[in-house]
Amino acid sequence: MAIYELVLSHVRVAAERLWQQELIPYTWLTAGAVCIVSIVYVVYCLYFAPLCNVPGSTLSKLTSARMNINGLLGKLGDISIDEYYSRGDIFVLTPNLVIVSNPTDCRAILNNPQFVKSDMYKGFDGHEPNLLSMRSPDLARLRRKQVGPAFANGYLNDMEPIILECGINALEKKWDKLIAGSPSGKATINYSKQFTLATFDIIGALGFGRRFDSLNDEKSRAVKWVHDYDKLGFAHLVFGGPESFLAKLFLRRLLKSKEEFMTFGATVAEKRREQLYRGDFEKPKDLLQILIDAQHPDCKVPMTDSQVTDNSIILLIGGADTMSWTLTWTLHYLLLHPEVYRKVTEEVRREFTRRHLITYAEGKARLPYLDACIYESMRIQPVSGVPMPRVVPKGGATIQGHFLPEGTIACVCVSGVNHHKGTWSNPRKFMPERFLDDTKLKNNVLTFGSGVRVCPGRVMALYELVTILANLLKDYDFALPADSLFTPSRLDEHGNPVVMPRFQSFTVGPRYPKRDCNVLISSAPEY
């Protein structure tokens, strides 16, 4: 900004002299100065700024308004993927922020600890930075070591009974009751809502040691808390921070909801510590216990109460919606592609008898096409809502032939990587077969991130996805209602079925779930 600041200083000096000598009325002087400064700013941004030669819209190079407005409208993901297809592997979204979609560059950014997380993540801090929001690479590495045992296969196997009980068993119990009460033997359910409540029950049981029983109650305080916490994260983009004056003025309800959530988490952790101290019960195998037992690897000091609370909350935030939306999008794509739905259903029913409870290990070993469907859903519609912002380190970096000075925000665009035309053939098309032809392609799906900050709960996520989808496809038939707006016969300009509109915040879910996520279910025939 050196040129712009130099011109601005000269304009300021000249204006002060003219005003002091009363040669020009103050009002005219002010208006003229504003016009000159504005023109200089526009010229600087478009022709002299460090990012002026990077592809991007004129508005994006001048202001962050476009990003902020579309972020509030839940359309940031649409912009990111649309501009990838129209502008390529790198483009400007604000005067100091670029979106990067090239897989090699994105991996280099995510694997380099010098590219630290930007301050945008402050919106997700609790009492202090947590697993999601930590900007310090060293502290993030420490926390990941502390919680790592929770996501090892052995510990996940110990937690699987809770995953099955609160997930697929609870869903089937409810759905069987609905079907039994229907004269036609069919029931209409909203699968987005059902998946949301079930996944919150799973993470609630594992992260807080509490059975929310959301699926039976058809509501959950935890769902409200998580979604409000999510909105506060976006407030950091618009208002400059969730604790700013404007945020407190307009987001008072959300701030109160966050405080309630944190109080709940603290109470749960305190009660668990008291039970352990009194020896009331044997240590359970869950995420909360891992956090309470976690110690610093060198000095063996455990996490503080606030650190346990912050990280148990962020595990719920990071693990519930991402799973429910992945389940939602996967079923939606299966219903839009009848041939894929037929093939995956035949695979599950060929391998397992009806009402056999499929575990994660069984599904992973014997259902390769289902596994391919899950990965293709995560590829074509990743639920990672925000392009992952990283700060260009000292000395700058060159990406796609463009030099980015230090301090520039380089955002890894998961949608762009997952649609990259150099990696994927026909990237707009839902084709699970691509992962059967080349299983190594799974490594190119960046939905869980990559490198030093890859999602620690990615395997646990697959436990939920595989057990729920495999058993539901085995035990139930699904059909779109007659009034569905999105069907296999409604095609877009690329010849693919039109997908229901999405809303993007921290995660990406359907924009109108009450309207677009209804399905008819019936018990699968005996076979």
C-alpha cells in the first residue's frame, strides 16, 4: 500500500493548506478530497496492488463486501466453486484474500506449519483457542497428541456400541414404529432432520456422557447451541469479532446461547470429575474421558477445566453437523441417481441378511461400492463450509505464478480441489465407480483436510457414515414423494440431475431442508 499511502498523505497536506487559507469552502474541500482519495484507491487496487494481476472480479479487488454479504446469505461456497470453474486455480475474493483450488498448492499450504490459521478462526474460540481455532502450530500439535488416542481404531472399537445404539439402532426403532402405524406400510420422514438428531445424540453421548435423546424428542437444545455457535463464527467475518460492539448489539441472543452452551459443558465435565473422584463408576470409553485424562506429554499436567469444556464443545460442533449433512447429501444423491441407488442396495443386501447389524469393520471390508458412494458424496458436495484461511508467512509465497506478499490470506478451497479438472474426469457428475477403478483417488478428496491439520475425527466419521447408511439401505426402501422438486428427470445445463440448493456457514447443508429432504420409507422385503 506504499503508493496509495504516499498519495493519500499528499492529498491530506494539500487539503489542510487550502482549508487554512480559506481558498475553498470546507464542504467542497471535503467532497473533493473524498473523490480524489477514492479514485486513487480504485486505481491502486486495480493496477498497482500486490494482487492486481491475480484473476478476480473488480468488486472483489476493491472491497470485502462481496465476501461478507454472500457469507451472510450462505452463498460463499457457491461463489467459490463457480469462480473456480470460470477463473481457475487461484482468484481474488477480497483485496487481501485469495482462493486456491490447485491440489498441489493446497496440500503445500496445509502441510506447511508456517502457513498459520488466520484470525478468522477467533470466532470459534471458547475461553481460549481450541482444536478447531488454534492459530499456534505448536499448541495445535500438542492438543492433537492429547486427543489422538480417542480416534485410534482400538478406542473407536470400544466406542462403537454407543455409536450403534444412538445412531442406527435409534433410527430403526423410530422408523419401524412410524411404518407400523401407517395403514399403507409407508411413512414420510425428513431425513435431514432425522440424521441431524441422531448424529447429535451420538456426539452428545461420546463428548458429554449424556444421552440427549434428541431423536425421540424431535428437538435438542444442543442442536440450537451448535448452530448459534456456528453463526457467531461468521459474525467474526462481518462485525470484526463476536465480542465487538456491533456483535453485542445485534447478536445478543447468540452470545447468550454460547454462554449457556459453555456453562453446560463445564457442568458436565465437573460432574464427571466428581464421579471419578468418588469412584462411583468405572471410567467410560468416550471422548469426554479422553479429554479429562489428557496430559501434557512432557510435564504430565492435565488440561484445565476450561480447556476440557472448550474442546468437548468443539468436538460436538465439528462432528455433528458435518456427519448429518454428509448423510443427507449422500442419500439425496442416491435418490437422484436410481441406478447408483439400485447397485448399492443390491450390494448391501447380497452381503448381509436383513436385520443383521452391520458394524463398521464388516461394512468397510465387504461393501466397496457403498464406500465409493460415501467418498463420491464427500467429493462432489463437501460439507466443509469455509475455505480454510491461512496466512502467507514472512517472505511471501508464489502460488500459480503469482507472488503473494506476507500477510495475504490464502484460502484452501475444498470444493475447488474436489472438483479440480486436472484430477477428476467429469467432476460435476456423481460417479462412485471412479473410486472402484482407482482406489488411490480417495487420497485426493480433501473434505477432511490434509497434512498437519487433517481432521482428527475422520475415522470416527466413517464409523458413523458406514454403519448408518449400510443398515438403512439394507432394511428400508426409499422413494421420493410425488411432489418432490428435485428428481432424476430434472436436469441441469450439464445433463446432471439438479441438486437441491445449499446453505453454507461453517458447514454446508440444504438451504430448505423442510421442503427438500422428505422421503417415503417402507420396510425392505424379506430376502
